[in-house]
Amino acid sequence: MDRKTLALALSAGLLLVPGVSYGQNAAVTPFDKLPDWSGVWSMVGGTIFDRATQTGEGGSVTPGVREHPPYNAAYESKYMGHLALRDADRYPDVQTNCGVPVGFPRILNLPDAYEFVVRPDVFYIIAENGGNTMRVYTDGRKLPAKEDTWGTYTGVSVGHWEGDTLVWETTGLKGDRDNDSILDRTGLVLSDTASITTRMRKINQDTLEAKMVINDPKALTKPWNVTKQFKKNKPGLFLYDYGCAENNRNPVDTKTGKTFVLGPDGKPVN
Amino acid sequence: MRLVHNVVFAAVVLAAGSLAIQPLLAHHSGAGFSKDTKEISGTVKEFQFTNPHSWIQVNVEDESGKIVEWSVEWGSPNQLGRDGYRPSTFAPGTKVTIKLHPMANGALVGGFIAAKMPDGKTIGKWDGD
């Protein structure tokens, strides 16, 4: 093969590489057709994942507070167990040990600040808390086959735009398989069979809304609908890194569920 | 008592006057803070302006005349920074009075409510919790 033939062959090969030239994919929405979700956002309300079904007054760690997902008997029983531990201040949130991502859908249930980065080929959720990141590919690819996923905290997500609404599917979640992924501190969990359809759009200039439909044949008796909203903050704010392990004086013992408080000498005082 | 922890941070934010981003969730859940309010006066030893939470270390003379070190937990420096606070807010050597929610077990640790500085200025919700 001479050099000219080789060059032509290489060029043809490059054109076949998936994802390189997303702009040529008719399904991909170009920049000038995408909505403006720039700025700094913060979640509306506290960190109860499903406020619409909350009973009891208070936050996620307040005894008596719970939500009512359409759990089957086995997962309702599991949730009741978590609630009992929570009420006794012994339900461990592994996030307190600064080691693993919060995953999806909990990444849409965090305090502090968010950025939502809209590009033709991918949508990024950047949460300052954690810090946590999620990617939703919008370059026309398909979700991987089930046998090509292995269960991760955030799973895999593929989406597309329907006008000003981003619609994405998430699968490949590890759920409660390893007891290290929750939705909030009441002890809500999903299983490793969960899949979630999310529709996210601006409902007014300063409010983004994400409506999730959660299916989970192992844990739920019917689809679970949850809506989260985010308010835009004043312009010009700086976001920072969140070095969770920088000075974590509240590690949790995942075996007993106890949250320690470390004194100035680094030893627990409780 | 775990709710108190969130209330503490909510109070901080309200007092700070920047309501944009509320640190609604403490990094950890319950840590044994009571609903009681306690006031301590002493000298700032160190202000740990660090994630996931800030800590104000204060040397305080106890009832027996002995100097003991209190640890006062505050919010994330990310949010505190956006609210205008800096590592110099509690400079070492500063005389300060702090209102806090003490731990129920009597440990010298508490959740920050408010502080009064030497010039009389206050930080947080000094007049009511």
C-alpha cells in the first residue's frame, strides 16, 4: 500500500469512529437550539427525596419522618428497618466517610450548589456537594445492553432533547446491592433493577424542574414519580471544590451506624 | 437532636443574609447535639475553614479555672465564603463569645448558633434561636 492509499484508508477509518463528529448526527441538537441553563442553581426544599409523599414533620434525619414510595412488601420491610435505625441515630450514610459518589438519583437531592452544563453531545450535572458529577450522553448513542453494564452509583444515561426538555434514561445502577447507595437519610433505597426516565426543563426563568419516573421491578409495585426543582441564584457566585476528606471530623462506623464526633486530638468524643 | 444540626446551619444562613444557597444537609446526620443553648466565652485558638465543615477551636476557662478547648462546628467554607466569611473571621487570639448547641453527653463540642465579637458585632442569629 502506497502512502496515498494509506492516507485515504486512515481517513475513511476515522470517519467510522463513533462519537467523533457528533455534529453530523441529525439527532443531535446543535448549540444554538439548546436552552440556556447557565448559572448556579440550588435545590428547592430540604433533602427529603420525595417530599410529595412525606409524612411526619422535619427533615430526613428527624425521627418519625418518612416517605411512601410504592415499595413491595420486601422493600417496605427493608425501609422500615432503615427508619428504625435512623430513629435510633444508627443509620449509616456512607457519604459521611467521603469515599463514594452519591449516585443517581440522589445527585438531584443535594444541598449546596449546582451547575447544569448543556452541550450538544452531553449534559453534565455538576454538584458542588461531594463533589459529584453525572453525565447524560445526547450524541445519539443508545443505552448499552444489560450485559454491558455492571451496576455503578450513577449508572449510565442517554438522552435527547424534545424542544426545551431534556429526556434521559438511566440504567446500570447498583442500587442497594452493596448497601452503600441511598436516596436520602431516611434510608430510601432502590435495587439494582432500577431504571429511571427523567424529563428536565425550565418551567420559568429561574426554575428548573426534573420529573423522574422510577421503575424497579425488584423493589416497586408500580412506577414511582418524583419531582425535584432547582432555583437559579444571583449571578457571579463562585463555586469551590469540596474536599470531603480535608477535615472530616464526623466519620461514621458503617457496622454500627454510629456517627462519631472527633475532638481536637482526633479522638471520638462520643 | 439531629434536626438541630440542620437548624443550626439554617440559622447561620438566615443570619448571613445570603439566602441563595442553603446548606440544608449537614455533611453528617446526628452527632449528639442537644436542643439546648449554651454560651461560651474565650479566645480563638484556631479556625479550621475546611470541608466538609468548619470548626472554631476556642480556649475557655472552666469553672475550676482550668483552660479547656471547645470545638464548635459550623458550615461548609464554600457556603460561608459565599456569605462573606473568611478564614480571618475568627482569627487566633480573638476574644469571642459563642452560642452553641452543646453535645448531650457533655463533651466540649457544639453546633454553632451565633458569635459576638470584641467590637460587639454579631455573627449568626444572636437574638434568638
